Amino acid sequence: MPPSSIPEIVIGRLPLYLRTLSRMAAAGKEYTSSHELGQYLGISSAQIRKDLSHFGEFGKQGTGYNIAYLSGQLKRILKLESVWDVALIGVGDLGRAIAHYQGFIDRGFRVAAVYDTDPDKIGMKIGDLAIEDFSKMETDIQKRNIRVAMLAVPFSEAQNVTDILLKAGIKAILSYAPISIKVPSDVHVEYIDPVLHLQKMTFFLDK
Amino acid sequence: MPPSSIPEIVIGRLPLYLRTLSRMAAAGKEYTSSHELGQYLGISSAQIRKDLSHFGEFGKQGTGYNIAYLSGQLKRILKLESVWDVALIGVGDLGRAIAHYQGFIDRGFRVAAVYDTDPDKIGMKIGDLAIEDFSKMETDIQKRNIRVAMLAVPFSEAQNVTDILLKAGIKAILSYAPISIKVPSDVHVEYIDPVLHLQKMTFFLDK
DNA sequence: TAGATTGTTAATCGATTAACAATC
DNA sequence: TAGATTGTTAATCGATTAACAATC
């Protein structure tokens, strides 16, 4: 079954299931059901069962899902069994926060290289990584075979930096720049723009 | 036409249209079309016209949309004609980055108050705001009639803090904590969890 | 005028849900 | 066994798209 036959919206929910299962495991639970998971996430139990059914049969009638087992299967499906090296570009306030964030490693990612153009920043330490010269990024990423990048540069630089990331062989970009970037169809892009979320909510508020 | 009759997925795209129109205006463009907007965003022109048609008629046959006019209308629809005060809770690395972010004000938001529980941080300045004592948050938010909050606390605190925000009258929460929070149905919540985006993309990558 | 583009309708497409036999 | 819950089918629901008359 080729990945492309599975709706992208389903793929998007798997990490949410995994996150919830991890919380349950941390709370000492051993089993859960599609109903309980759905309650927790505000999703129907039928949807959860249907989503999972794209990948196999992971539960047991009567008892539901073994949390450890289902977590393991989701990690396998999402290719999270080993840790992905991620390149971070841009060390402003946001880049610094991302570099310091402790929540990546347990969930399959590691900031493995940090780049900036500012000569004052190059060489500075951030955690135990040295900030590296942006001009070395392309060859460096290529050499280290890094495939995932996070973009925390000003929006005016986003497309330029992206073009270099593409030449370096990056195949997945999480961009914090509030602009659409152009990439070939085999490269995946996700966006984070907090203002879009805020503006969506104000629609529903009384002025 | 009550807001509730408009699909939420449509509301979610309006801020994206607005952002794109702002970029076009900044580039000196005066008119655009549903086709051009769609090209830029990777959305069909029909979808854009349909989305807008929920709210009125903003274009002209033959010439398309006046960018300034449509931007103004979208701002009105999204209630962005004046600036919303936002409370920020949690001044770790992420909270600090959010407090320093310069991209809010032009798009309708202003970090108006910052709270933390750490006695060492209370009183410290962050930009031109003093970090305030979390214990004063509830009455303070109530008094100032703040309705929007951003949550940048550890996930273990997220629900506790949320419960206090609800008592203070907060109606919209943008949470950076990687956990589902429980709120009454008249309160809106949006989430930002970068790891969910990364995990979605690795599904499509070769290991 | 001729060309371009809107707003809207109807058709299509895809996602969600309800229901239930199977079975732990 | 009786109760619970799965995986799956078919029905429903909702969103997207194609097409086009209207008109700038």
C-alpha cells in the first residue's frame, strides 16, 4: 500500500494520537479504547478506528488498544524509530527558543546544526551547538545528509534561504516565516504562523 | 447571517487571504484576481470566490479585486479594525520570543501583559512590559477586560492555568503546550505544536 | 467591442459517521 | 457467558470544483 493512497488529513492526526498515547503511558495506563481517545481529543471513535485501519489492525475486540504497542506501531508508521537530525536556520529570539526547546528529542527530532548570517553570532554557543556560518550551510547539510529543516528567518529571506536548502537536499521544511514558499512537489512544507490562529479566533469574539 | 452558519474551515482561510493581500499591497500592487491569489496560495480560484461569497460581493467582473478594499473588508469581518490586547502566560525561552516578536501589532494584536510564577522573573522587564505575578493574573485580566491569551507554560501547568484564564473571562486561547486543554464550548482554543508538523512530514520521507 | 473575471449553481469528490457482525 | 470494543461497510454529510451567465 503506497503512502500516497492514504489521505493526508489522516496522516496529520496520527501524531496527535501518538502524543495522547504517550501522555496516557506516562500516567501509567496500559490500555485505551477508540472511545476514550476520541473523548480526550474531541474526535469520534469511528474516525480513530477508521484512521488506524488504513495501516493495519492494532486493537482487540472487548479490550481496545494496548498503549505501548499502538505507540510503537505509530512510531514505525511515522518513521520515528530513530531520531531525525534537523537544521535550524536563523538565530533571532525565535530561533534561540527553538534551539533551547527540550521537547524535540523524546519525540524523534534533534536540532543538529544552527545557521545564521550575522558575523557577531557565528561561533557563539547555543546549548552545546556552535552557530555556524550560513555560507557553509549548503555543503554542510549535504555532507551530513540532513533532510529536515526549520526556518526562523525574516519573511523577506524565506524564499532565498529555501532555495539554498533545496539545493542542499532538504526534503521537509517547517517554516515560521509568515509567507508561502515555493518548493518542488517532492518537498514537504508545513507552516507555523501564530497570527493566523489569533485572527481566526477573533472572528468569533464580540468586539 | 449568523457567524455560525459559515464553515469554520472558511474562516480559517480568511487570515491567509489577508496576509497575502498585505504582501501584494506592500509590493505596490493595486488589483488582484481569485486566480492570482489562488496561484500564490496553491488553492483553486473557485474556492477563493466561494469563500468570499459567504460574506458579500467584493470584486468586479473583468478587473478582479481591489487589494486595499478587500483587505479592509477582511479586517472588518475578522474584527481586526482595532488592536486586541493579549495576555501572555509563561516567560521561558518561548514566552520571551513571543513577547519580543514584532509581527503582532501590524496584524491586530498587542502583548499587553505578561505573567510568570517565578519570583526571580517578576518585575523584570521584557521589552517595555514588566513581568507580573501570576497570582494577580485573574483579577488583572478581568479588570482590563482582556479576552485573548497565549499560553507558553509547561504542559503540566497548561490545564491549571487555563482554568484560571477561564475564570478571568478569557474567550480565546492560543496554546503552545503540547496537550489538549478542556474549555467550555464558548471559548476558542488553537494549538501550536511544532513536533506535530515535523512528525507529519517524516511519514513521507525515506528513512 | 472583446477579453477577463466575478458570483453562483449544480455536480463531483472526499471525509465523517452510524451501524453492526465478529470476537475478545 | 455477557459486556465491551474492534474493523469495516454503507449512508450521510460537507467541502471542493467545474461551468457559465452576468457584466465590468
